[in-house]
Amino acid sequence: MDVYLCDNSIEGIFSAIYKAWEAGTSHTDVRCADVVSNYSLFENYINIRTDLTLSDKVANTIKLKLSNDIYEMIFTVAQSIADNKASVIYHCLQRMFKYGTSVLHNINDEYIFQFNKIYKKAANEAHFYIEILRFNENANGFLTARIEPDNNIIYMIIDHFNDRLHCENFLIYDVRRNIAYIHMNNNTAFFYNDYNNELLKQLDDFSDNENDIQNLWIRFYNTIAIKERVNYKCQINMLPLKYRKYLPELPIKRGSHQTIINN
């Protein structure tokens, strides 16, 4: 079998899929190069450089012959941390082009099952962050938010905040990947790779107004709580601990109590 190795990006995966499909789908597979550690004697490995022209051809074919919704699902899977995502996308595309998009309901197929599993996990994480993302005002008047997702979901949540905060200067910073999405109130936006963490170091420089509002919010949160009905186990089930790091009113350790502001 010929295994086409690619970059861990949707452009890299699509480039490898184009080359593998060109060679023949019966004896080829696609995998991300950074997750292949054990090489097999019975497989021939071919490194594929990312080619935006080939990537665009694959993306346009998916949108034209399948649908934009299918492309969005594939994009979500490509942003996940699953080691087998490139192979799953490749084999699922083979089935969808042959049998139609309804084949995604055939969860008895191993690749279809994995595709749906990976998609739901990444999409659910993006949905969680859309619901609980907390912005803080820094000293320069920028609204800043930090996330630490397992999957690379920053690309999936920015449209939501572009629509609702289009008149604001804001940024969303992925702490795990050192990537920031910066939106200006003149509707210009761009991604920034913070290789040296200089931008990250500035995110804790809150404005005086922000500190007052945070303290007020924590006091309000604790005041309206009914102590006799506090159920930490239920809270953890509804909002897992990994999402709480940047929510000042919620505990991040098991068994800990809510923050209480002293008078």
C-alpha cells in the first residue's frame, strides 16, 4: 500500500488526497506525517508537500459535488486532534462520492463511524466555547479572551463573535497553539502567530474597570446562590473543569467552593 504523508492542516490533507486519488484509491491511504511513528515494511511512504492549488481543487469539488455542509463537516474533522483524521476523511470521501452523502448514516462502516465520532467531539467543544467564552477588557480597551481547547476550534467560533461584536476591538487567543484571532472595529481581521508569547503576556493587563466588574460579578454570583442547593457534581457534569480556567466565579478544583469576596 502507498501511504501519502501530509502536513497536519486541511490544505496538507487535501493535497495528499488529490495525489492519492490520482494514483488510485484501491491501494492508497493518507496520514498526517507528525502522527506516524511506526513505519511498516509492507507500506510505501510518500511525502506530499502542501499545494494550495491542489487543495483548492479538492475543496471546490467537495462543495460542488457534495455540499457546503459536507465541506464544513470535513473542515471540522480536519481541525481535530485525532491521529487518524486524514485517513478517515480520505476513505469517507471515497464512499460519499460513490454512494452519496446519505452514506454518513451508515455507522456500521468503521470509517463513517470514526468520522461522525471525531466530528461530534470537535463540534461539541466549539459549541461549548461559543457559550462560555469570557471577554476581559485590557488597559488598551481591547476585549480579550483566552481558550485552551483540545481541538483547533478557533476557526469554527470566530464567525459567531464577528457577527455579535462587529463594532468592537477584540481578540481570541488559543493558548495551546499560540494563535490569536484579532478583530478591529473597522471590520478588518487577521490571525497572528505569537511565537514568542509576547502577546500572551499582555492579556493579564486588565483595565481598572475590568477588575471592578469582575469583583462585582463574583459577588453577585455568590450572593444569589442558595447554599443548601449547591450541587458541585451536577455543575461539573454541566460544565467540565477544563472549561473553567478563565471563569473567575467558578471553582477549577474538585471539591473547592466558589470564590468569596471579603467585605
